[in-house]
Amino acid sequence: MGAVLLLVLLSGSSLAGKGYSILHDRVVVRSRAHWEGWTFPQGTLEIGEEGVRPKFVRKNVNACLDAGRFVHEVDKKQVDLFPGAWYDSKERKWFARGGIMRAGSNPEGAPAIMDGDPGTFWEPNLDDPVGNWWIEVDLGRLVCATKIVLKFAEQGDPFLQFKVFTSTGERAFELSSAMNYVLAGQTKGPNKTKKVFEFELSPTEASDENWVGRAVQYIRIVVTDSDGKRAELVTEQEYRSLPPGWRGAVDYIWKVAGEERVVTKEEYEDLPPEQRGGIRYYRRERPRLAELEVWTLGENVALDILKRGGSASDPNKMAVPAYAFDGLLTTWWKAAAYREVGYGAGWGLLTVDLGSKFWIDTICYVLKRGKYTEKGVLNGYCTRVSDGSRAPDGSLIWERISPKSREIIWDDMWRLADRFEPRKVRYLEFRNLDILEKRPRTYTPVIYAGNVGELQLYGEGYVPEVVLTSPIIELGGPKNLTSIDWDAETPEGTKVEVRTRTGNELREVVHYFDRNGNEVSKFKYMNLPNFMKGDTLVEYLPGPDWSRWSRVYAEPGANFLSPSPRKYLMIQVKLISDDPYRAPSISSITVRFGRPLVRRVVAEVNPDRGVRPGKKQEFQLLIRPSFSRNDVGFDEVMVVPSPSVEMDLLGGDELEVLKNRDDTLWVRLPEVIRSERTISLRFTSTLFSNGTTFQVMVGRRGSWQRVDSGDASELLPGKGTTVLLKVAKEIVGDLRVEPIFTPNLNVRISFSVFEIGFPRPVEVSIYDLRGRRVRSMSEVGAAGKYEFEWDGRDQDGNLVPPGVYLVRVRVEADRGAEVARVRTVCVVY
């Protein structure tokens, strides 16, 4: 019977290397081992000793250097071509890793041609026949290759003559296991001096004008000729000074009848002096290939979709859209022709989540030739992309990037590409079209119009957005989390966002596995024979009492925002960039904590429902603490509204006001609170945003503790510190414009903006009666009170002529619509 494995949470410094360390009064994240313990989309982050930053996705890369990173499925009919292939009993498939596939001679030295080091090389065994001097390379995935470069070692010879072939991995014949190799380049004659060869690649299949290069996964290099033991004629002295392995042939020449013949040493010594043609010494050929370079369009970010947590879906359950992103042309997504109605409606619509945003400027479509009467080409398509932005109804905002002409493709082409200006892309939608129904119908009502072998995405730049999440951090009991600090670099156009969440409960999830490592249901596991049962894994996740992620911390050293005291903590970091060539980085995070002032504090605000927006309202804040035995208590209260609004304390001579600015109310109580009782504060405020939250903290001697939003009194209806407003009839209200302008009296414009949760442009424009804008004033803000003043001048500073003008206030609402209000003003002088 299987063992039980526990994913337990340990406290203290023993957790170093698991995502964080706890050092006395703080949680610290600062080492490479810490950051590697966080979760983030695979392949989107660079982690070093100095911290983390988004990965830079490159163009024009040598695909040989990272071929070993890729593992791919092997056609069972071609297993004999991959000596290093292995069978995965769980997947029931054969797999191979990229790198050297086979070598006819000296296979042990073959990996040197892919290590990026010009000082290492592959040299065929000189005792092997030239027919065995070949090598095959597996790039691990299909690439769009533009050039193949062979570099020979400085201390050695180039191949005298050779040929280079490429293959996509497709079989040469249906019943054959051999790959179909196509010539990529060759020497045009014997070569003894040239050490670098570059072969530009052109497509082997019909392609469109945007396609560049050739689809390649395998390279075969074949030496066709060699000078062997007679690479270079040298003097006897030079010959004697050569290392033994470099000494070639020694020819004894017999001159007879005007001809020269090579004889043995013994025969040469028996010749009369006049027939001795001399002794010739040769350096042996040492053919050494130092580097093979396969230059490609760049890193294909579509390859690791599933590993990053992304997805690829087609409503057709019989199709396998993931085959379009597995790096192989031996598998493919069989795309039905898209139709709106009828049987198979919606099929052929490929929706892809890349798992992260990337800068993309090129999409390549590699099509697989069909069998028999099935061509496999596309008769048309439409491709759209999205960066993840949402419309007011919650749907993705899409942008079409394939030209309109792609909807109908007249010629049969197996290589297509779309090129466009770089943009952030998270989602992709590909619609397979057959508007002209060029594909003949068969006995099935579904038309299959395309075999998409690979859909590749290329671009360049730092990953524009990466989200890192810490593991659950156990604090060793309830702790009063007081502040959070971090060390980050944010070049212009970049930013780092930090959030937190906390809780006291963990949820236990048990995973069951059979002996082959396949996860099964609990019911199936319990009914398995004991010898078929594998391990069970217990995983702990945040429980139901955990808070949501806090709002973004404004700056390092900020007060802790998530509920506290709590036993557990999680931290989220978002690295964001709007410039493909600039990226933020973060090296450390520190969360400070201390002993709780009280076991728990709950607060509520009354009224918390039906408050009229834009009107001054009196509020009552009730605070109810619960104490443990040795709690030190509190004697200060701080109230901070979000979003920011003005507050004015009412009454309470016994309260010492420490700060009463626009957005903060801070008072000291007449005594230290150490017993359970309800504390009441009254204040007035004018609210503009629905869901305004009054964040409350209690403190003593510089130590602060957040107050939980909840039910602090059974006698009053309030249930927390968030206030819901009556539905505002309009986004812009209370618009007042002084009706007359004179040179001695400017026009004052005031109004209130409601229901704007995020900062947006608020614009006031002045128009003449012909509709021409003469002046524009604006500022960026959220809901609240606004005041502008017009001095009667146009945008160039000139006084406008007397007459009637229109004052227009424009605001973009959260739901995407623009809201405008208009008033008139008379200019008189």
C-alpha cells in the first residue's frame, strides 16, 4: 500500500529555500532559493542572486544552444532513429530529448558541436571509412530557420567536401521509418581553407510572401570526401615536429619513363639513384567541426503554453488543438471549417491562452500535407489577438491582426505568416474559414479544411507582465503584521505592484495516485487492490476565512493592509512594463510583525447603506475589541477612507486629535483600552464612490494593528466598514457654472463626479457657438468634487471675443461610456 506524503508548513528559519525565511520579527524573501520557491508562469522569469525580473524573449536565436531543453514525442515507427529514446509507461508513448540524434563516427564527441564553445569540436574517427562520417542533430522542436552555419576548429581542418540536409521529421514514405531530408547546402568543390560556411534557407513548400526561412527540426551533415593522410605537403623537418596523430603519409617516389609512382620504402631503397624521385611528407587531415548554428526567427513563445498554465481549445471534441503547439509536424490540429449554424457549428474556432502576456509581431502557420485526397491547406482564416483587456460586459477586447485578404486563400500554400507592429498578446483566436467551400464535401457533414501542424508566435522584449505568488507563509501563531517593505528597480515605463492576503485557517486537499503515478479519485483509489495503490499527497490551501488580495501597496515601507493579526500570510508581486526593452526587478521583500495589541478588533460604520452620494453625512464608527490574557491594549485610533474623502470629527472633548487632515482621522483615547467594550467615534464625510471603505487601525506607542470589518454591535444595523451609496442618477452632478465672464471676474466651474473607481481624465472644454473648441482644461482623478476656473482666454492665451460660449464637462465612466454635461456662459467686456 502506498505511503502518505504530507506537504506540511514549517515555521522558523527552517523554511529558508522554500520561498521565505522568518527572522525574529520579520518575514524575509531575498535569496535565489526563496524566489525559486514562489509560483509563476514557467519560462517568464529570470532568477539570479540579485533578484528577479521578467525574461527577455529574443529574436534571431541559435536553436542548437537550448535543444536539450526540449523533450518531444517520437513516432513509434521511427524509434530506431533515436538511440536515446525512452518509453513512458504512464503516457504510453516514446520520447526523445533534443541534441545529438545519431553519429556514424565518434558519437561521444558529437555534442561538442552544440555547446556554443568554439574551442571544442567533433572529429570523426580517422580510422572509420568516410561513409561513416555523418552526424544527425535533433533541435527538439520545429523551428523557422533562416540560416545554417558550420564553423570549423581553428586547430584543425574543415571537411574537404560535405552536404547539409534538413528535415521536419516527416517520413520519406508512408511505409518507411526514414525521415525525408532535403538539401540545404553543400561545398562546390574541395575546400582546405574556408572555416565558416553559411547556408541561407528557403522554404521547401509553397509559401506566401511573408514567410521567411524553412521549417526545420532535424539536420544531417554528411562528409562526402576527405584528403585522409595527405592533407598538406610538408618538409621532413616539419613532419618530424608534428605530433604523432598529425603525421600523415610518407610517399616514396619512383621516377620511371617520365612518370611518378609511389612504392614502398624497401622498394625505394633498392632503386638506382637516378630513379629515386624523392620522399614526400604529408600532414594528416584532422577534420574538426566546432559549431553547428541554426539561426531562427526567435523564441517561439507558443511552445510552453500548457506548462505556463495556458490552454488551447476547439469546440470540436474530436480535435486536439494542443498538437498545434507541441513543436512537432508529425502531429497536427485537424481544423474543421468554421460555420455559425448546423452540425459542427463553432468547430474550427481555436481559442488560445498563452498563460502570460508577450510582445508579439509575427505569427507563422505551418501546415501538414494531408493524405490521399486531403490537401490539408487553409482555404482562409481570421486571426485576432487580445492583451486581456475586458469590455464592460466582461468579454475580451479583440483586435484583428490577419488582413482581410486572408479570409479567402486562392492558392495552395503550406507556409503562411502574418506580420504586424509589436503588441502585447495574452490571448489568440484563430478561425478556420472556407467561405468558398473549396474543400469538397464527403459523407460527413463536417468540412475539414486545414491541418495546422504548428502555430508559432514570435516577438522580442521583456515579458510585459509577470505575477509571482509566494507559498503559504506560516507565522508561528497569530502575529500583528505592521508593515511591508521591498527593494526594487523600476525604470521609466515599468512598475512593481505588491499585494498581500492573510488568514487563520487552512484547507486540506488529499490527492490519490495509483502505482503508475496517475492521479485518481478517492472512490477509485479505495477500490484498487493494495498492490495497485500508490502514494497519497496531502496539500494545504488557504481556508474559507482568508481575505482577498489587498489593494496595491503605495510604496515600500507602507502599513500592512490585509487583516491582522493572522496566522498565515501570502504575498503577490506583479512586474509590469510598457516598454519591450525595459523591465522592473525586485530583489527582496520584508514583512514586519509583532505581538498583537489585542486578540481581535471588529469595527462597523453606521449608516452603511443608502447614503446619498455627494451630500454631507454624519457617521458613527463602533469599535469592539476582544482580548487575550497578556494583550497590551490600545489608546489610539486611525481612520483612513478609500478612496480618499474628507472627514471631520464631531464632539468628544475627551479625545485628543493627533491628525485630522483631508484623508486621515487620528485620535488618542483618554485611556488605554484593555477590556472588552465598545468605543464610539462620530464624524462627517461626503462620499462620491459606492463601496467606500473606512480602514480602521488601533495603536499604542507606535505599534499599529488593523481592525477587521464586521458586526461590532447587535443594536445597530451596520455590518462592516464599507458604505454603499444610493444609485447615482448621473455620473456628473451638481454642475455649477458662473454665467458671466468679465475681465475682472473669472468663470468658476464646479461639479461632482460619482461612481468612478479608478483615476480617469476629467476634462472641461470651452466651445464657441460654431462648435470650435477654444480652451481645454483637465486633470486625472476618481470620484469626488472638482473645481476649475476659466480666465476667458483661448488655448494660446488670447482673450476670446465677447459672446455666448458652451462649457462641456466630459468624464469616461468605469463601464466605458463617456458622460458629458453642457452649460452656457456669456463673455462680456
